[in-house]
Amino acid sequence: MPIYKGSDIPASVGRGTLDAELKAWLPTGPVLGADVSIAQGRRDHTVLGAGPWPEIGTVDTFALPGPHGSLTVRRHTPTRASSRPTGALAYIHGGGFTYGTLDEFEVGLRVVAERAGIITYAIDYQLAPEAKYPVQIDEIEFFVRWLFDNAHSEGVDPNKIALGGDSAGGNMTCVVALKLRDENGPQLALQVPLYPEAAFPGDTVSGSENRVGLYLETNGIYEMVRNYLKNSDDGRHPYITPLNAPSHADLPPTILVTNGFDPLRDVGHAYAQKLAAAGNALTYVHHPDLTHGFLQFTRYAAACRQATLELADLIKQHIG
């Protein structure tokens, strides 16, 4: 996988050859943004949460009195922490703001926690359209602040707290990092936006060439954004479209990942360029042979598992 720093990020990224194992599995798996009802789409995705799951030290779930009712969080503690107190990754799952359960991301988060020797916290924020923006942002920011406030009792080093997420979760990772900067909030040690929806990709090359058959459907993104936003919301606002922030300076060190066969490839790459131009510490990873969602596909393609292991190694370098 090509890995770049901010000083050598390429002017553009594209597709290579789709991994053969992943290509063979995709027609048998769920579709994100399919032309089905929300209820059916959620049912279709439950297969990604089926066990068995990888071994790990311990897993437990707890609830906090969040800003919009109880907020459930699942904590993955590795068999061997790489430091004491340990690093931690608060994680925002993807699913177009509309889909996704903690179970569906269990494999990837266990792999990251165990490989990096850190605690991962999966945040079960409320989904759209039942909950609209900014409910999700409020809940995620609440948990991040809670983790800083309770780091000692959690056995977490407050200087090693990261925030990450994939797809819509990558969008919200970027948004919460911007908000914490703007509000002089606690300083994240790292942000990890994976194939983030940094902007809406309808007029990009990647949105056109990857529009169907590669897990995430480009035109389905519009429906999912519609689920998330109210008519009165300004879609150009930086806390909805983080690529539009007037400044991307003074953000946390970043690991940003894109994939060749992904409608969000070009908007993710554009965000990496913004971070680099603003002088932030950046590690940019591009997988020309993978699709959107590889973190969830580790059991279906060896290349997806390898990409997840390599991501965990990069995270460990920062907060392990």
C-alpha cells in the first residue's frame, strides 16, 4: 500500500486492479445505499456482524447519560496493552449516518485493539433518520470529552487519546476534531478518518467511475445525507462538510485512508491535501486495489485483513 507524508502527497490518486478475492465476494454481500427500504438495508447488513469474532482480552458494554438520552459504548481491551496507562481510540462507525451496528464493526475493532495494544471504544450514536443532525455530533463530542475527563479511571493516557471512524464516521471524525479545535477543547493525539465523506462526491471522478457494484453506491449517498439533514440545515457548513472549513490548521496528527474503488476516494484525497497544505502532521494511505468498507470485510478478503493490520500498526506508532 502506498503511504505518503504531507510533504509528498500525490496530486491525484486512482484505481489499480480490484483485489480478486474481494471482487468475488462483493456480489454476495450487502450494499450500502441500495435501492431498498431502510429497514431492509439494515437487515441486509446484519451479516457483517455475525460471529465468530477474533479473540481479545476483554469486551464490555456500558451506558452513559448522554446529551440526548443514554449513550451506549462498547469497550475492547487488548490482551496485552502496549503501554500503561494505555492509548485509546474512540471509534465512530460508518453506514451513511443511517446504517451500522456495533456488531458489524466488531471484527475490525478487535483486530485494531489487539494488534495496536490499545483500548478501542465503539460509540453507538443514534442513527438517521430517527435522529437528525446535530444529535450524532453532540453524542460523539460528549463521549470524547467524557473519555478525557475519565482517562485515569479508565487506565487511559490522556495524551494518547485518538478519534477515528469510517465513511460517515470519518466525516464525523473530521467534524468533531474541527469542533474541539474551534472550542479550545481537549487535544486529540490523533485523528483517523478512514475513507471519509469529507464532502459529497457526486461531481467527482471517483463518484462517477465507482458508482455501482463496489459496496457503496454513489447515488445512494444522497438518500443517506437526506436522512441526516433537516431542510433548514446548510449542507456547506464545515460541521456537515468538513472540506469547507475556512481553515484546516492546528488539527491533530492524522492518519487518513482512501481506496481506489470507492466513490469517496477523491473527497478523502482532497481532505488530505487540505490537511497537508495547512501544515498538519499527516500519514496518508491509499489502497488502489480495495473498496469502501474494507475494515468490515476482513474475514472475506485477505487484502482487507492485511490493510486493517497495517492500519493498526500505524495507530500503534502514534498512541501505542
